[in-house]
Amino acid sequence: MARRRQIYEGKAKVLFEGPEPGTLVQYFKDDATAFNNKKKGTITGKGVLNNRISEYLMLRLQEIGISTHFVRRLNMREQLVREVEIVPIEVVVRNVAAGSLSQRFNIPEGTPLPRSVVEYYYKNDELNDPLVSEEHITAFGWATIQEIDEILNLSLRVNDFMSGLFLGIGIRLVDFKIEFGRLYHDSGDVQLVLADELSPDNCRLWDMKTNEKMDKDRFRRDLGNVEEAYQEVARRLGILPEGGPRDMKGPSTMQ
Ligand code: UDP
């Protein structure tokens, strides 16, 4: 059988042509990068866990009426998704000060924010994903005013829902990054849907009791026990792969 056509290779994922037109296969790697590729490494089993965690969160969001690109999980490291045109904006929603916000405004990490803060970054590695305003987004045509309104509404709904979901398993959702895509229907309608992934790679998750970090900051800041932290998130969500960590590396089904 011919090797599947690779459409795109990112830092943590690979996209292949899907089995039907309008679909893609999203493959989750164990590779981890930080600081715009300056730090590179591998987190064993991360791809398997992120595939599950992202599946779980996308399905729960679909249940409350938020459309996503997710169709179904295919195997340990792959999921079938709808092909979308990615809006070149990274949306960050913050509930608690951390990371770049803490640095920019000199606010100690862990300070609760008076309200959820939404930020937009232009997706461009060469420019280091600069922070941009709605004005830049609409003036440069990255999204329309209507799209950015919808993106803001959807992002706040995702935040409210995920904050509650994680609260229920003793985890504080400090902040997260999401991306949206345009789904072109045969009817000519264009629908904005949640795309990319939702995982500890792009969320800050802190244990409610100990404030211990359970996300990619463990890798970024060399805190150790990175695999264990991702596993613990999956365990609390009730989706640790059967057989536990031993199952984690699994056979890769790439052809
Ligand atoms: N984030 C991400 N990809 C990026 C930048 C940020 O997924 O390219 C996530 C990050 O994991 C965190 C949130 O967005 O949950 C806010 O990140 P921040 O702006 O504080 O940047 P950082 O301190 O990670 O550089």
C-alpha cells in the first residue's frame, strides 16, 4: 500500500491525508519544544496521552454544542479530524497570572486575575508569535470582525467549561492556548470550529491543593517528572490507557 501523504509536520504533531476527502489524520509525537524551538526534547508517551486527553476534551466540548474538527480517535497516536483552514491566530485565555503575562506586567505567578483575560498572538515562528490586537487581526485580514467576535465568545465558553471540568478533578486551569479553523461545507457555508489540540502541552494545569504544575512547564523549566504529570492528568480524567503506563509506547501504526 502506498505511504500516506504527509500534509504538514509541526513541532508536536504530523498531519496526513485522511481516508476521505475533507479529512486528515492527526498523529501525536512525543517530541516537545519550547521557547520557539530553542529547547527540544522527548517526553515518552506524551503523544499517546495527548491524543486521549484531546479526544476527551473535544468530545465533552462537542456535548455542550461547541463544534470542533475532531471526528474520532483511530488508534494510540492518531485521530481523524476534519480538514479546516487554520485561522493564523493563537488565542490564549488566562484565569491566573503565569508565564509571559507575569513577565510582561511583573505580576507574581499564581495571582488570580480579576476577570478572564483573552489575548491573541499572530501565528508566525519567524516573528516569534507576536501579541496582536483585534485591530491588527481585522486590518491585516487574518480574520473578519464577525469571526473574531465568534472566536472571543467560543474561547470564553471553552474556558468556563474546562475550568469547571478541571476543578472537578482537583486541577486549576491557569491558562491555555487554542486555535480555530474554517470548515468549508459543500453548501458553501463556512463554519468556525475549534481545531488543533487541547492537552497539557498548551494548558497550564496546577494541582488545587499543592499548586504543583501538571503541564509542559515541567519540561520548559526542567522540573522533572514530566511523563508522570501528563499521566496524572489522564488518570484524573479517567482515561489513562488500559494497562497503565506500560501501554504507553504502544505499536505505532504509521505505515
Ligand atoms: N502556549 C502554547 N503555545 C505557544 C505559546 C503559549 O500552547 O506557542 C500556551 C502555554 O502552554 C500556556 C498559555 O498558552 O498555557 C500562555 O502561555 P504564555 O503566553 O504565558 O507563554 P509562555 O510563558 O509559555 O512562553
